[in-house]
Amino acid sequence: MILSKLHRKYFGPDISLQNKIFNVECFSLTALLLQNILIFLFFKTHYFFILSYALLIVFYIISFIITNKTKQVNLYATIICILSNLSMIPYALLIGANQMLYLYFIIGIVFVILLFEKNMRKILLIVEIVLYVSIVLFSNHFSNQINELDIIKDNNVIVEDNEYVYNFITVMNLTVVIFSLSLCILTVLETYQQQNEQLNDMNKYLTDISSKDSLTGLWNRKYMDECLLESIKKKYKELSIIILDIDNFKKVNDDYGHLIGDEILKEVAQMIKENVDHYCTPTRYGGEEFLIILPNIDINKAYRIAENIRVSVYKRVFIPNTNKNITISGGISSTNKNRKINELIDEADQKLYKAKKEGRNKIVK
């Protein structure tokens, strides 16, 4: 539960990739420093080394908190990048520059590449390389003088003389480095996945607003034309269409106002959606007319669907405190041949006209 909350807070979809990588950097460097403090304590190293790493940990924690508050990632990431390299110095002095120091260098390079862009990335990569080479050269060139210092003389671990110690420290460092790099990769992958989901949601939203009727939520006329054309091309065994029209809708608007009329349109649209299968396409044909595209549905089944909608509308009380029923009429056409779209629509339209002529509140197939 706590881990889940921390993940949402510092690695959630609202956090930028740069900020996430910075958080990983802080966690990784803190883990490395804590690990080395434990090594120093184990070998009873001079307090100078322990204190220097402890102060760096405090700085990383403060930087982590401030960065996640202010979102000024570049500033703090740059400082941490440089300090993490400088933190190599006591480690190089104590352990020897040739021992595992390259692991710090690898982590530094990876974080610089992931955190920064263009010119800043180039500058910091140069800084990383120069600092690393300088520390190695300094430590190797002045190794004798360094080892004679009081602070070093009695505290040097000299791992090359102890294969067990060397292997132990190597494994510990490698474990933290591998964990850090894995966390970076997972963070990048998770961020791209979140961005893809957001992009898909945005595409769906744009598709909806461009293809759906804003009032009823049904597909609009433009999408209806595309869907009909696609349905004809697919050559279904059966293709039926239903055209429905709300009876005397103009009088409803005149008597009760357009706001009531809009509510009726929305409710009728909802009832249409509830009565058709997911593979059918209910659309607002225009005004108070609706057209439903029914692939692989014959005319008899299409008639039953239309009848269910008609009965549902007739039974619904749309206007409270009145005895007025809202009714709909409909016409159905169907084909199992390669007929033109206009022919199908004209046939359904003629049957709708017939239903109106025969008294309304009727479906003609």
C-alpha cells in the first residue's frame, strides 16, 4: 500500500520522464553511498569518509524533496551529477582507483544521457569523463603520497591483497548498479506505456468529437456515410438498415420548448443504443431521424429490433404531468446483394413514409 502510494507520487503518469529518472538517480546514488558507508564501518574506516558520504546522502534527500516540489530538475540534476563524481574521491583513496570505480562512471554516464538534452548533455558528458579520468590519474600517480597520509595510512582496505574482500565489494557494487540500471529501463518503458495510453485516449477523444453527435452521443452523419460505404465493401451475407423518426416532433418543440425536445432526443438515442448489439451502428441521421446499420442481420430480426425500440419509446413517460406519449415510426430495408447505398436508404425512407401515412407509431419492413 505504501509502495503503491510512493510509486504514484514519484513515478505516476503526471510525473515527467526527466523527473522520474532524477528520482531513480537519487535512490540509486543514496543506495550506493549507504552501501559504502556499511563497508567503511565494517572495516572501521576513518570517520572522515563516513561523514562525507553521510553528508552527501543528506544533500541528495534534500535535493530530491526540493526537486519534486519545484520541478526544477535540470539545476539539481546537474549538481548531483557533479557531486556524485566528486564522491568518488574518498572511495578512490580508500579502495584504490582501479577497483570498481568504473561502476560509478557507468551510472553517471547513463543518468546524464537520460536526464539531459542536446548541449547540456554534451557538456556534462565531457565533465563526467574529465572528472573520472582526473580521479583515476590522480589516485594512481600520487598513490604513494596518498597512502602516507595519516587519514589513509591506518584505514586503507587494500582490496588487491584480499580476494574475498574484493569479490564481496564487487558483488555489492554490481548488485546496486544492475538494480539502478534496471530501474531506469523499467521507468522509461513504463513512461512510454503511460504516454501511449494517454495518446490512445486522446485519439479516441478526437475520434469521438469528430465522429459523434454532440447532443445524443450517437455516431454522426459523416461517420454514418463512412460506415455504410465500408459495410457495402465488406459484402456481408445480410445488411439491414433501420430509419426511425420521432412523430410530430416539431409540435413537441412548439408546445414544450426546444430544451424538452433535446431531452427527448437524448433519451430516444439512449434507448436505441440499449436495444442494438455492439456490432451495430446507431447514428443520428438528421434532426429527429435516426439510422441504424445492422451487419449480418436479416430483415426479420431488424424488424424485431425496431419494434422493441418503438414499444420502449411508446411506454416511456418523456414529459411529466402530461398524458402525451412520444411515438416513433420506422422503415427497414435489407440486402444480400451488392446494392448501392442510396438504394438501401431510399427503400427504408419510402417505408418510413408509408408508416407515417398509415397513422404513425409503426414499423414497416
